[in-house]
Amino acid sequence: MTESNNPLKQYFRRPSIYLRLPSQGFGYGDGAIDLPNNGEVPIYPMTTIDEITSRTPDALFNGTAIVDIIQSCVPNIKDAWQLPITDLDPLLIAIRTATNGDKMEIETTCPSCNEESKYDVLLPGVLSTLQNSDYNTPLVKDELTIKFRPLKYIEINDSNILQFEVQRMIASLQNLEDENEKSSRTSELLKKLNEMTIKLLVDTIEYIKTPTATVFEREFITEFLTNCDKLTFNSIKEKSIENRSKSELKPLQMTCMHCKHEYEQPFIINVTNFFD
């Protein structure tokens, strides 16, 4: 029996909310999104299969859990690997809201009195704090014009996996008794970390314009960042961080129910607790 003839089709899950993407659909690449004319994508609640996916360690580690859940709950997104990072947290908040409602319980420990407490966080309020990053305004540095773009989820995910592997290798160095070998391996890993930093920064650059050329080629931009002066490099890095930070989740402003101390609590939306 095909889905179109299934008498139970009317009882399938339906969109719970609609979300206007911060990216407005730009930056996804060809065929990665089918954006409705009104600019709002329907958000469906998670299924039991999605819950199983959210609790599968390998899928969480390699990023496929996020991709599969987004494509399940936001069918207008055809390839979630390509979504701009500016849309990731809003989509996860919207999926959590569609699945379990507007409130999300968190546990926090007061840094003043060390008492643990539970609080309800209103997710629509968290969503309203997210700002749109201005990727249309380039950085002008002397004769150079640097145009930025948001990182894609696949780029962030690949970087996180590589960083985890490097950190694991650094930890393993403690077991080496030969100091020369330890020093050599440490230098190699530090070089790899530097290459990771450069690559991630290159990925945030759409192009660099000079008085005579506009450079899109990744290898040329990589070579430039490797050989430019420190002030230029830091300016580009700081602008990239500024763009990204505007679209990141802000810490929650907490007041301890025991001692009334006010403090900030980092807030991370994670698919592993969507069904808690």
C-alpha cells in the first residue's frame, strides 16, 4: 500500500510551528532547501525513530544524528549538511519546541552557595535573543576587501571531529617516556592544530578582493593567511568570530532561588535531551 492510499495518513504528524530562518535560505547551495514563498519552514515533532537516532553515540559523534533529525522534522531542508551555522540553533530550538512544548527544564548550580536547582526555560524567549549576523558588510583592511560567509554544518562538524582526535592524541603523549619523541610528536600536533585554525578561518571567507583581482580560490586564500602579517590575520580572525558570535546562544541570566545570587548559566541545545 502506498502512502497516498494509507487510510491512516490523516493521523500522521503535522507541523507544530513555523520558523523564519535567520539565513532566509541563503548559503544552502543548490537543492539543499526548498524555501516556501513566505520564508517560513514548517517544523514537525520528532518521531520514535528520531529519538533512537538522538541516543545513538556513533550518530551523535559523526554528526549524522543532527542531519537526520533536521531532515526528518524540517522536510523542506533536503541536505542539512549544507545548512549555514546561523540556522542550526534556531532549528534545534524549534524542533525541541514542536516535540515537547515551549518549556525546557535545566539544572544549574549556583556559584555562590553551591545549591543545585531546576528551572524552566522558555524556548521562544531564547530564540528571540538570537541575532542575525551581518555577512553582507565586508572587512576592509588597507587595499583588501574581505567578504565573509557563515560556516556550513558539515564544516563545523568536520572541524569538531578533527579537534577531538587531535586532543585525544595530545593526551596520549603523557604515556611516552622518550622526551625527544614526545617533543617531536607535540610539535607535529601543534602544527596540525594551527592548520585546523587556518582551514576553519578560510572556510568563513567567501572571497578577498584586491585592486586588481577577486580571489575565490581556497588554496590562494590559505596561502595568504599563512603568510600575511599578524595584525591582518588577527583582524580577519576577530571579524570572523564577531560574525559567528552574534548568532550563538547567549548565557541565561539566573537568580538563585536559595541565596538570590545573580549569575550567568551557559545554555546549549542538544538533541540528547529532547525527550527528557
